Amino acid sequence: MRKKLLITGGAGMVAQNMLRHPLLAKWVVQSPSSSELDLRDPGAVRRYFFHHKPDAVIHAAGVVGGIQANIQNPLRFLADNTLMGVNVVAACVDCRIELLINIASSCMYPRAIGSGLTENDILSGPLESTNEGYALAKIVTMRMCEYAVREKQNLIYRTLVPCNLYGKWDKFDDSKSHLLAAIIKKISHAKATNSRSVEVWGDGMARREFMYASDFAEAILMAVEDPLKIPEVMNVGVGHDYTVNEYYNIAANVIGWSGDIVHNMSKPVGMARKLLDVSRQIQWGWYPKTSIEDGIRETYSYYKELKAK
């Protein structure tokens, strides 16, 4: 008999990529959207978990957004994400669910380190102010997983810390989109309107590490298959980064636009660099397969289909 797997955040990019991955075929999957299960409601979460009795849980839900959304809504990013994480972990413990894969964020790392971010660096310094609320919520959930294992050693609760993600089912709304989704939308619009320039926030020299969401979905599902092979906290990334300007240039080449980049120095840019150390991931034996060019090409195709609907 196939085991039951519960994936939170069913409408999100990470969950949507997992739901279409062939590794999921061996599971009976439940993946409620926020309208079906409000993860902020502890009673609703506990009742749902007790009723469905999953063998394993992947916590991929979250209120997410780019710099602008984080700056404008810090209370919501802190409160909602903390409530969801606390309720999911508590329900897993109460329902005696032995396996939980918690999806965290590289926002948890201190702002001053920049590169070579190892899992031990978490909580070693001040956070980036533009996404501090979101980061604190993810840290709380990670710590809950660690404390649960400390108290009940039969539990296998693991936290995966991905670099920035992009891909199909990303958000392209101006108020919610992350960097690569925003770049693809801007350059697509510039091409469609024959515009000769696009605006970039800051000087474009900040560096970011991006992984195609379908690759991350594979890593999560492989972790669910044999969680004892991974540590309690593990970075998942590509191990190298590009400047914002380079991402614009790569996207422009893929999309087929040859205009100019105009820098708006009045806009916030966040951390100067955020590059994960993926030593634990490499030791585990996994590495993402999709190149940045192929990933942007697939995401651009998805965006065009989305616009055509």
C-alpha cells in the first residue's frame, strides 16, 4: 500500500512543481490550498492532520514576496509565517507523524556574511532588515523542528534551506514577484512594446543565487525518500551566483531583446550577496540539473502562456 504524503502550500510554486514530478507517483498525496486549510488556525490544522493521518509531511506553505512586499507588510510576513510553521510542526508532533521536511529560506542568514553561508551561520548575526520578519518566522519553524527531535528522538524532522527560486508557477505580480520573475516580466513587456530600456533597482551589482524550482522539487522528494541521509539542516543551491545586471543580460539574450538597462539608485536592493555553501548537499550526492539559460527559457514560456489565458 502506498504511503500518504501531505504537502502544505498546494497552490505555491514549490508544491506545484512537486505535484508534477514523477517521484511523487509512489505516494498518495494530499495538498490542500489555503482556502481548504488555513494553516494559521491551530485547531483546523490539528483536525486535518488527525483526520487524514499522513505518513509524512512537506511544509512548503508560506506568505512570500520580493523586497517591496516584505518592506510594506513586515507584520504579515512575520505573524502568518510563524503561525503556519508553529501549527504544522505542533500538529506533526501531536499526531505522531515521524517524518517532516520543512522548507526554509536563505533569508535566515545574517546580512553581513555574503558568501560561503554555512548552516552553522544561522543566528550568528543581524538579519537583512528588508526581509527580517519573514526570516524570523522561518528561523522559529526550523528551531521547532530541531527541538521536537531533541525531545522525541524517533522523529525525523529535517529543514531544507534553498537559495532563491524561480520557474513555472512563480508569481509575476509587481507587488509580489522575486527578482527573476520580475526580470522576465519586464523584458517580455519591453520586447512586446518595442521599449528600448528597462529599469533596474540599484546599481545592479548585488549578487544572487537562483535555482530552478523543478530541480528543488526533485531534491525535496529525494529527501523524503531517505531522510536519514541528510542532516537536520541543509542548504540546497547551485553553488554559484550572478549579479543582477548579469541576470538581466542573460534573460534579454534568451527572450531576444537588445535594449538598455537604466539603474534607479533610489530603490532598495537588499543584501549585497547571499551565496550558500552547498557542501552538505554535495556530500549527500545531489546537484541541480537545469542551467540558468534553460530555466529562464522554460519560465518565459510559462509566463507567455499565463498571459495568453
